[in-house]
Amino acid sequence: MRLKDLEIFVVAPPAPGWGGRYWIFPKLTTETGLVGYGECYATSVSPQVMIAVIEDVFARHMQGENPENIELMFRRAYSAGFTQRPDLTVMGAFSGLEIACWDILGKARNRPVWAFLGGKMNARIRSYTYIYPSPSEENANFWVDVEATARAAKRYVDMGFTALKFDPAGPYTIRGGHEPAMSDISRSVAFCAAIRDAVGDRADLLFGTHGQFSTPGAIRMGKAIEPYNPLWYEEPCPPDNLLEFAAIAQHVHVPLATGERMSTKAEFGMLLRAGGVKILQPALGRVGGIHEAKKIAALAEIFNAQIAPHLYAGPVEWAANIHLATSIPNLLMAETIETGGSFHQQLIGHTIKWEEGYIIPPETPGLGINFNENLARAHPYLGDKLHLEMQEDPCDYRHGNKFQGGAPAPMK
């Protein structure tokens, strides 16, 4: 069994675009005709450039290889060009291709991917979602509207969710970490208070930030939200400041979570050794794939840390997350786009089940999905923007910060 052909789908989800502006899905085919699908979550270059990177990584390190040899192919890509260090773009390309290899291996042996990762540790997986607006409330003001967000939180809890994420803490910019505006702190406290009042103890609050604060700024924000007992405080400082998380944790009594922008066990290992973070959020389409994420989960066990796979992408990464989550003993929960996402589920033939706050691991071979190529081709991404883009303007300390969270505005 050898890897032979590659095809790449770049898909734009319909508005409102929960999960980003586009998703990149590589499709691998073996000489025997077996097909596997993966997803690349790397957003720092255009889709056109990323396609070229994926093609090069495949041709250089994987074409003609047995898909079983995942460790060998990883070491080739990780070491390419005298690197042997985390490289976001190359690892993003490899991650999607690696996930497709696991899909092929499961289909070849007629077993789900989780069966090769240690078996079924978790028969169901606790899930969480961002608090998204209902269709009637889809507008930029929703993301700073305390009452609308609290109503939406109650709606999700009534559906069965036991954990909800929201990010009212101000803009994430291309600049270094900043001190939050006092209005950002006040709004964040108001969000925590209103959501806690709406859901009581029926759900955990997951306070999302996006690496926007200086270390003192992160401490100020963290201490302000402490009274509402969030389950986590996500990425409070820039992800390239790995040692600063420990400094924040010394002063803030809310568990810190991070990892969506990190790549490979090298970065997560440094984070664990530094201390302060006990909730890791690898994005499997970026971190190096399923096998690398399994290693990170094992490292986390040693430090009594838990795994909460991140998802702001498409349904194939979600499927990969589910197989990892099924197999590990230190799972906290897994992110979903609402109950799976309408367009997400259409792309995979409604093959992953969500029930009363939990994801049910698939029993069918490979990733357990039926990828709809016709639907993917019918929704190509034709724009020139990146999957996510950060604000260039600095934090506004005078007029307040209004920003659209959750998903980018639909393209005009």
C-alpha cells in the first residue's frame, strides 16, 4: 500500500462562516484506490501558496511511501531544510496529510482511527461551543451585547451544553501584548456576571482571549473575572511568550488554557516544563497531526494536565479531534461549532453524532466520515483574505473597542 495521488479542496463555508473564511482539505489516494481526507489548519499564507506547500510536502516526503510510516514521514517534514523545529506552515501542511493517512489506515483495516490510538477510553466526549448569535441576531453588535449573549448562553445550555466559550475582552492585534482598556475589563466582568446569572451552575464558563495582553494586563483581567469561577482563561498573553504563562498563573486563580497556535510537542513540552498551564488546546490540523497530538497528550499526563482539542476550522479536523479525544485518559472536553455546525455536518454527511452535550465517537472505519466532494467543489474560496486576520489598529482607550468575535464578517 503506497501513497500515490493528492487533491486539495479549498472550501468557503456559507455566511455567517462559523469556523473561518475557508477550510483546506487534502485528499490522498493509494495505489490500491483507498482514499483518505485530512484538514490543514495553517493561516499565515494565502490558500494558493498553501496549496503549493501541501503539494511540495507530499511530493518530497510522502508520495510513494506506505501510509503506515507516519513517524518516518513526520521526521522528514520536521527536519526538511535543516530545521528540526516547529514550522507553522510546513507542519500545517503535514498535519492535514497525516490525518488523511490515518483515515486510509482505518479504512484498510476496517476499524475507526481511535482503535489504533489505544482504543476507546471515552465512550462519549464532553463538548463545548462558542456562544454564537441566533440567525435573527447575526450582527457585529452581538459580540459586545451582554444581554443578547446571556440569552444565547441559556439557549445553548437548554440544548444540553455544559460549557460555553465567549471572548468579550477587546481586540487582538498584530502588535505585542497590551494593557486592556478599563472598558474592556468592565465589559468582560459584565459578560461573566450575566452569563453566570443566566446559566447558574448548569455550565462552565470558558473565558476566551486571543493572546492580546501584556503580562500585567493579563493579570488585571484575570483577577477581575475570578469571582465568576471560569473553568479556564484562554491564551491571555501572546503564544510566543511561553514562559510568561507561568508568571500569570502565579497571580490569577483561574486555570490557564492555551495551544491553538502552537505546533509540535516541542512547544507544548516547553510550556509544560515552565508550569502554569494545565489545559492544553492543540489544533490537530496545525500541531503535526493525530500522532503528534497523542504524544502531547502523553506528555501532559506527566504534568497532571488535561487536553481540550481546539476547533476553529472545518469538520475533518473536528473528526480527527474526536478520535484523539476518544483514546486519551486526560481529556477535558472538545470544541465543536455549535452541535457540529450545519455546513460542517453537510460536508461529512451528518456522520458524527452530538447528543445532549456530548459527541459520540464513530464506529465506522477511518475517521468515520463521508466527505461530500460535490458540495466541497460547489463552495470554492475565491477571496484574497486569510482564514483569520488580526486587527492592525491598537487598543482604543478613549472610544471603546468594538470588534466582531467568533467568525469574520461575510465577504462582500
